[in-house]
Amino acid sequence: MTRTPIALSVMGLVMILIAADLVASAPLNPYQAPPMMALGSGLAATGAHCAAPVVE
């Protein structure tokens, strides 16, 4: 077996996965998205290890 059928089948499965995700998910609302760069906005960081409270 050559690499071509395997590569094509993997690419096909990835395309099916992306299509299923697009069908199942709701469209994005850019007005509810957090700002890309919140420098000086006063918004607290969330969702990352740097936003975790300090445990002493």
C-alpha cells in the first residue's frame, strides 16, 4: 500500500470532521467576543494559567 491512499483518506476524514463541526456549531458573534488585545482595558485575564489565583 502506498502513502497516497492513506494520505487522501486522512485528509477526507479531516474534511468530514470540519464539516460536521461547522454544521453542529452556532455562528460566532463578534460583538460578544473578548477583545484581542485588552491592554489597559481593566478586564481581568480569564481562562489561562496566568489567571489562576495565587495559592500560598
